[in-house]
Amino acid sequence: MNVIIIEDEKPAARRLSRLLLELDVEVSTMLHSVEESIEWFTNNTHPDLIFLDIQLSDGLSFEIFDSIEVKSAIIFTTAFDEYALQAFKLNSIDYLLKPIDDEELESAVKKYRDFKPEKQKISVDFNDIKKLLVNPLEREYKKRFTVKVGQHLKIINADEVECFYSENKGTYAATSDGRNYLLDTTLENLEGELSPKKFFRVSRKFYINIIHIKDIISYTNSRLQIKLNHFSEQEIIVSRERVKDFKLWLE
């Protein structure tokens, strides 16, 4: 099996390569930009399988294929939220949400190995996916949430929420008045409902609202600690794998 990785973050590419080696999958090449990838594809035989990061340092990775016919199976690696992932799932072998989980990677590799290229044609419609990625803010996002408080229903505006967080298998909204409300949903489901312009998932446990950030502090192991205006029940730490994307989101 000839496998390549296209990923602009070299530590992430090396980590993925190590994880694949544990699954008896050896990566032959690692590419880190659109420009480098175009040159490589022009001069080399296309691989059996590509692990493809969506956002590279010099543009969307789909630009690689604007002038090159795709002859490989693709497993997307992405930090994009759930609504876009549905398109990835329909147009590729699989997708992996960053930071990549060992078991999910193993499942994706198994899915590829079970794939029968002689019976199925790989068809990736990059234009449909690009529409979702290039103009994500044109979507309509949830502006309010309804929660049950005793025998009453309370409406919470999304802008009032300082953060969404998970605790003891429950998902909560912490609001600017210092209260926490239990929601009938999960953080994963919220990914497709929250505006990426206002909300960012800093870890598996927390989604934060940019308008309620009070302070950002350097933390151990190249991570960041977030202080919100009122929420103080728990530490909010930006996981190391998400620090780069978080800084870009702040700009």
C-alpha cells in the first residue's frame, strides 16, 4: 500500500505517520503545502491512499486537484465542524477529526482495506465540499436555546453563553449571569449549530464564546489557559493540538 500524508503541521504529520506505522501502514511521503503537493503529483505516481489535511499554510488542499485528476483514495483529516464533515464522509473513504484518535484512525484504515477498488469507483466532488468550507459563515446558525428549569422553559440567547461544556455525561451552557443550564444535546451536535465566527472548541470538553474571553494565559506544554468573564468553576485549557487553529480564529 502506497500512502502519503499532506499536512502543513509537521509534528502532526509525524505523529500520524507513527500511528499508521503501528497499524502496519508505512508512509512513503509527507507533503506540507499546496505548492509542494502540486509539484510532487506532477512528477510522481499517485499513491493508493492520501491522508489529506483540508487547510494548508498556503491555501485549501483542494487547490492541489484543480489541475490534477485524483487517482487515489482519500481520508480527510480536519478540524472543521460537523456540518462540513458530512460532506467529507459522503465524498471520501472516511474523515478524521483533529486531534486524531487512535481507534478512529484504526477504523478508517480498516475501512480502506475493506474497500474494493475494482468494484467501486472513488468519486470525490471537491467543488461541493469547497462551497461548505469557503463560505461557512453564510450558514444560518442557532441564535437561541430552550432549556427546562423546573416546570418552566427558559430561552437563552447564544450571545449570552460564555461557554458550553461537558461534565458527568451532561452538556451545559454557562451564561453571563453566572448560571449553568443542562442542555438536551452533546458538544458534538453543537458543532453544526454554533457560528464558527463566535464559538471555538478549545478541547474535547469546552466550546467558548469569543465575546466573553477576559484573558488568555500561557500554560504548560505549549497550551493556553482561557479566563472568561464569569465562568470559573473549572479551568479552560486550549489543547496543544488546537492552539494554532485557536490563534488563527482570534484574528
